[in-house]
Amino acid sequence: MKLVVRVKLLPTLVQAAALEATLHACNQAATWAAGVAFEENARRPLELRKHTYAEIRVRWQLGAQAAQHAIKKSCDAYTTLKANLRNGRYGRPGSRRHTRASGKPVVFRPEAAQPYDDRMLSWQHEQQTVSIWSTAGRLKSVAFTGQAEQLEVLAAHRKGESDLVCQGGKWFLIATCEIPEGVLNTQPVGFLGVDLGIVNIAVTSDGERHCGRRVNRKREQDRKLRSKLQKKQTKSAKRRAKKHAGKEARRAKDINHKISKRIVAEAERTGRGIALETLTGIRERARLRKPQRTTLHSWPFAQLGSFIVYKAKRAGVPVVYVDPAYTSQECSKCHHTERGNRPAQAVFSCRVCGFVEHADCNASHNIAHRGWYVWVCGAQSTAPELTLIA
Ligand SMILES: [Zn+2]
């Protein structure tokens, strides 16, 4: 399984200047190469290299590897563009957006990510430093930092290329790791259903509720502060809002890591798989008062799902996705479905058999049932390939 780990670089001022010059040079070269590719209609790496390699080496002082990566980046951009044009991301052929996207060469931002291979970048995990190629020569002992868990993954499983990026004046390396998957449990004894929601972020069919009131209260405070800062148009308010947004995202990520860890550990311990609801529609399903809607929108459920998937893969726990339609209105005992089964946000009370339970628990039972059904019908794990953990 492929996994992406992001570490923050802590370059000295001199090193940062060298990295900046390098990134700009690589992207200028890539933009120029993309222009040549457009004019000459040479969009394959081998062909484009013939037209551009020598000049890039001289004009932008790029090393052999960097020059080849810049060329390949241009070709990849055209491949992506072509795919996007084909699947309608730019509207129909002949439309203004389509014509504009296909009628001019690709341009790279000065700060666009640049791939580094093992010949241009080496990692010293114990010292937490990298040695990285730049247009000003090799930069040695550039310090990096990251969360302990991620640094462990990095040291043990990093493989292949990493991307150098600059975001908001900070430097990052995004490294690809190849994680061995656990031996898949092909005979789960059942499924642990996970209901995602507003009042509780996640509720399992074992009745375990993750992060209810306290997190929500904090989320509400965050939202208030955010709208207050948005109203003020001053520079310092903007800076504060940005800083706060980063803090909020990190806190949410941390909570998602904890929830996913516990859910996967529980499924593994009891020999079960995990049933998740498909996320499309979680927003439409929530018919709520406005403040609650905002909290829902701001929670990264997709991230939580991806954390569960990658931790499950590592543990060999099967994951299935189920259609969540009507899971909140269906009785998990007799399967009678009607809106009146849910007299209040937190209460489920079946109008046919009289079964009463916490509404989210009832929904998670339904998700568990459906998960089991999906599994026996022969659908395999439908987990995405690449997961971002940092
Ligand atoms: Zn019932």
C-alpha cells in the first residue's frame, strides 16, 4: 500500500534561499519545456528530451536528474490535462473553458512541486536531516521535523521519489512510502458498522461513541472565532485566521487518528471487518439548523475514512463501503423503515416492533448489516490506493 508522509524542512536562511532559487529554476525550465512540447507537439518524455534537455542544462543550470524531472513533469501535466479534458472537467469540446484549456501550453507556478529521486535527495533519519540537490550545489544537513509516528513510517518504508514544495513560505518534503499490508482476514466473523454524524463524529455498532459534546463545543467556538476574524478585514486578523485554521486542522487530524486507531483495533481484536458509509451525500442527508450544518461541513470525514482504510489495511482488516440511504430511519431489529421512527435527533423508536435505541447506534447497526451483506455478495475491499497521513 502506498502512503504519503509530509515532513517540514527547517532550512537555514541561506539554505531556504537556495531551495527557492532551485524550485523557481525547475519550474521555469518546466514551463519552457511545456511550451516547446506544445509547439512541437512532442509530449512524450523521450521525444521532448531531444528538444529541450541540452538547453535546460545550460540555461537553468539544472543537474541531469533535475532536468529530466522537469521534462517529465511537463509531459505528466499534459497527460493529466488530456485526461481531464476527456472526462469533462473543462466542459464540452468547443466550449470556452475547454478551448482555453486545450489551446495554450501548460504553465507551472514558481512554487509548484518538484520531484526528487534518490540521487538528488538522501535521508539521514537518525539525525533528522536530508542532503538535497540545489542549483547552488548540494545542501547538506537540512533539518526536518514531523510527528513521531510518521517519522517512524518514513524511516522504515520510504521508497521512490519525494516532492519538494513550498507552501505559505514554509518548506516541505512529501515522501512516498510503501507499507506492507497485513494478511487480509478473509473470513471476518462480522462487521463493525461506523456511523458518521454531527452530534457524534463516529458511533460504532458496539455502541462506542467517539467525541460528542466536548469536541462539538470547541468546533462551535472555532466557528465563531472564524466568522469574527473574517468580518475584520485587517492584515493581522487575516494572519490570525490563517494561523487558527492550521491549528484547527491539526487538532481535527489528531482526533481522526485517535478515532480510527480505536475502531481498527477493535475490529482486529474481534476478528471483524469494518463497514463504512460512502461519503457522497452526507451533506445532503443532514437536514439541520444552520449552525449545526456549519459544524458538519467543517469536519474532515473523508480524512477519517482514509485513516480507517489505511490502518485497516496495515492490520489486514477488510473494509467495505455501504450505501447509507435511510440507515437513520430503518429499524435494525425488524427493518421497518419510516421517518417517524426517529422522533428526536438522538432517539430511535420503532413504530412497528417498539425497539428503542440511541439513533446513531441504531444507524451503525444497519451499516454493519449492510456491510455483511456487501461482503457475502462478493464485493471486495473498495479502499482507495493512496492515503495522505501527514
Ligand atoms: Zn422494528
